Amino acid sequence: MEKEVINSTKKMLMYFIVFSITMLFGGFISAYIVSSMGQYWVHITPPTMFFISNAIIVASSVSLYLSNKAIRVGDAAKSKMLLVLTLALGLGFAYTQYNGWKVLESWGGGWNNRPTEFGVATSWNSIETLLEGSAIYGEDYEIKIDDKSLIFDIETRELYAPNDPLKVNPITSKVKKLTNTSGGYLWVLIVVHMFHLAIGLVYLIVNLWRMHNGIINSENNVQIGTLGTYFHFVGALWIILFFILFSV
């Protein structure tokens, strides 16, 4: 009876953690979407590495689910093997994330520092760095307002309003002032998500050690269940962030 109470408490604690993180991200995401309205917005084409990240995080959730299923029926060896696979996939996810952000950085997108007359300015998807970077307008990125794409002149490097096909009045300076001013929210979302991913990987390693030492077995496996709840949640968060980063 005491064991059931302890296990139930562990589950409730994990649900509370997940709920708290949901509220945190919900607040940031809502603020980000609201603050993006009526602005010039940079839409980035996601690098291939981020699609690989999506596949890896889904695969890691599947392997963790199967690990939990195996330990429940007493197959500790299979459960341990699947848990090791989940760890490898988690590390692979982190690696593809790093490479994906490096690609954005090479384009001039992502999080950038640039010198100004007032000092160093930091911003997300800075139009200055994008226009001067290696990214191709219309393929790797484009700038929109109210879902309408701006016109870009590749020779003059100037931007024009969607209703100015003759390119009479450049609006590049205006766009620079009003582009992605809510990018700070994205920075917070990304950093907080990676922080929670790191916690999930540490918790996974701890449970792998417990399983190796026989602490987790067919009779005592609630830790794998709570790990699954957390890991699946963090994976779902990335999918949501992916949609917001590259679709909103």
C-alpha cells in the first residue's frame, strides 16, 4: 500500500511539472504571436537538419515507450537496450539542433549580434544580416506583412511593398526598424526548451543507471513511466516550436 502511494505521488509530481512547463510556454507563445501582428515578419525555410530533428525526437519517444512496455513485462534486457537507444537518439536530436542553428547562422538568420552607432545590437532574424548573408530571398527566407510577401530587388538589395511591383519606393529602412521585434520571445523559448531537454537526458541517464543496478525492475518501474511522460512532453514541445518558428 505504501509503495502504491509513493508511486502515485511520483506520477502526480511529474504531471504537476508538465502542467507548470505548459503554462510557462503557453504564456511565452501567446505573447510572441500577439506581438508579431502587424509587423514585418521574417519567414525562414527550415534547414534539412530540423526535419531530421523531428524524425529523431519522434523515434526517441517510440523507443522509450517500448522500453517502458518491456520493463512492465519483466524483460529488463530489452528495456535497457531500448533505453540506451533513446539516449542515443536524444543526443542525436541535440546534435541536429546544433547543426540546424549553425545553418541559420551562416544564412544570417537566427540569433545575431551586429554593431550599431549605439553599440552592439542583438536580435532574431535581423534583416541586416539576412540581406547581407548567403541566404537566397524567396527560397531560404522571405519577409511578409499581413501574409503578403515583400518584393526584393537582388541588384539594389532593397525591399519594396507588395503593392509596388515597379519598385518605386524602397522600404528597406522601415522594415529594418519594424522586423521581428518580438524575437526575444523566441530566444527565451529556445533556451528554455533546450534546458528542459538537458534535464530529460540527465533523468534518462539516472534511470539507465538504476536499471543497470536492478533498482528498476518489473515490480518497480514507475520511474520509466514518469520519464516517458516528461520526454514525450518535451518532444511535443519541439514540434510546436518548430511550427511557430517556421510557420507563424
